[in-house]
Amino acid sequence: MNTISLCMIVRDEEDVLGRCLESVADLVDEIIIVDTGSKDHTREIARRFTPNIYDFTWIDDFAAARNFSFSHASCDYCMWLDADDIIAPPDRQKFLDLKKRLDAGVDVVMLRYYTGFDEQGRVTFSYYRERIIRNRAGMVWKGAVHEVIETRGNVRYSECGITHWKLHPSDPDRNLHIFEKLLEQGTTLDPRQQFYYGRELYYHKRYQEALKVLENFLKEGRGWIENSIEACRQCAYCWYALGDERRALEALFSSFAYDIPRAETCCDIGQHFLDRECWERAAYWYVRALECERRDDRGGFVLPDAYGYLPCIQLCVCYSRLGRQEEARRYNERAAEFQPDSPAVAYNRAYFAGLEPAM
């Protein structure tokens, strides 16, 4: 069986590191911990699981730190986790099965990354990440922030998932500061960095600046398809924030130039028309969302609800407002198939029951 080195970079993670390592220690063959300057009990916690603890002076470069961690790995494959990640119980057996089948011909394994959840713990946001990489195969981390490995060779996708389970928010300004430091140093951002820089500007409500960066990213045409589609959506959100609804809608439609429609975008367009009480047009786009095939292996950000629950519950609203109550009721029951305990489904059922004539 091929062996796996878990390689992590950490700093002041005493509240989550033990939980992370407990979830994975018996699944991997070696644990490498690179500490970038902890002042709490992170190192003491790490020592309970591994003697392989190394120091790395933080230089505002995540790729450099991750490459340093990989350089100390001795196993056949390197795997990375953040300190607030875990391998949840439902994925442990999937991981073991994957490890048993991991043959020498595989260069990269992509695992699902679950990063958004609702109140019931259901995944609301996920995407694939390069998670297990053949050691010493020449693939390295790139990017000071939002770092990535440019994969090559035989890439396998697995249904096993990693759960990102935060207990406290990270520094909301960290990534933006790193980008701005790079620009001050005269660094030219590559397309991926441009995309994420634009997103950071949007999150900081610097909408005009975000638009400039994202629109330039799209104009240059060198970005990955999934990032280009997402950039169109981000531009739309900027235009909405700036009060220009026409340009927002145009930005959403422009995503169709890059590939077939994604359900996420169709739902955005449906929401545009629903907010303006254009029920027929809203219904049209929610129906289109239901027709979209969910393809997580494309690598883009995925909102699972956009491929089922969300368009169904919104179609219930649209058809009810159009007076087509039976269709509305049917879509509410379809929504229940995706989320049986949805409060919206329960509310709609009570509403429809009130429409029934008294016996």
C-alpha cells in the first residue's frame, strides 16, 4: 500500500489542531507540522501526534510555507490540511478505501472540500481541491495567497471529502493585505491571483475597484473557465451593490460565453426577476437551473441547493403568485425531497392547506 505524509502549516491553532489531527492521525503514515510563529500551545498539541515539527519564518507567502512542509515528507504521497479541517466520520472509510486503491500510476487525487453548511449541517458550498499529490513529482505550490498546485499527469477524483470546520473567523484583512503588498512591490498578478484579488475587494465593499480588477481579468481572457464564470457573477454582485441592475444582469448573461449555463447563475438570474415580481421570467430561469447537470469534477465552486432545493422552492413561489397553485404545490413537494425539514416547505404546506375548501 502506498504511504501518505500529512503536511500542515499552522500558527496559533491550539483550539482546533488537536481535533484535526485526531480525525486523521490513524489514516496517514507520517505527520509533518510546520509552525510559522505560534505563541500559544500549538506546538505542545502537535507533539502529541508527531515528532516532526519544523519552524518557518512567515514571509506572507502561503505557497512557500506549503512547499517547505512538503520538502520534509518521506512518504509516497503528500497530503495537506488546514488546522480547522477534519476528516469527518462518514468520510473516514472512504479515505481508507481510497488509500488501499491508490496505485503507483496516480499522480494527484482530488477530494471534495466542504466549506459551507446550513443549520442542520448540510453542505451548502463545496468544490474539489488537489489534496493528495505524488511526492517529489515536480509539482509545487504557487501563489502567495489562495495558493494552488498546477496538477498534471494522472488525476483521480474521489467522493471522499474534507470538512472545513471553523471555530472562529480568520483575519478578514489578511489576504487583501498580502495582495496589496505584492502590488506595492511591483509584482504582476497572474490570472488566478487577479481573480481572487477582485473577490477580496468585493468582500471589502470596494466595488469599483473590484470591477476594474475582475473586468480586466475577463478582458485578458487567460483565466480558467470556472474562475471566469464566477468572475461574471462577482461583477454582477458589484453592480447590484452600486445600484446598476441592468449591468448586473448583463454580467450574469455574459457568463454564458464561457460555457453552458451553471445552475448557480440561472438561480441568480431567477432571483433578479423574482425580486422584481416578474414571475414568468423568474420561473423560466429556475426551470433552466433544474435542467443543469451538476458536475463537481469541473472544479468550480458548487452550491448544491442550486441543483434542486432552491429552484424548486422558488418555483413554488412563482407559480403561486401566477395563480397556478397546483404547480406551485408540486414544486414545494419536490423541494421537500431535497430538504424534508425545510421551514419554507412546512410554511407552504400550511398555506396550501388553507386554500383547500372546507368540507
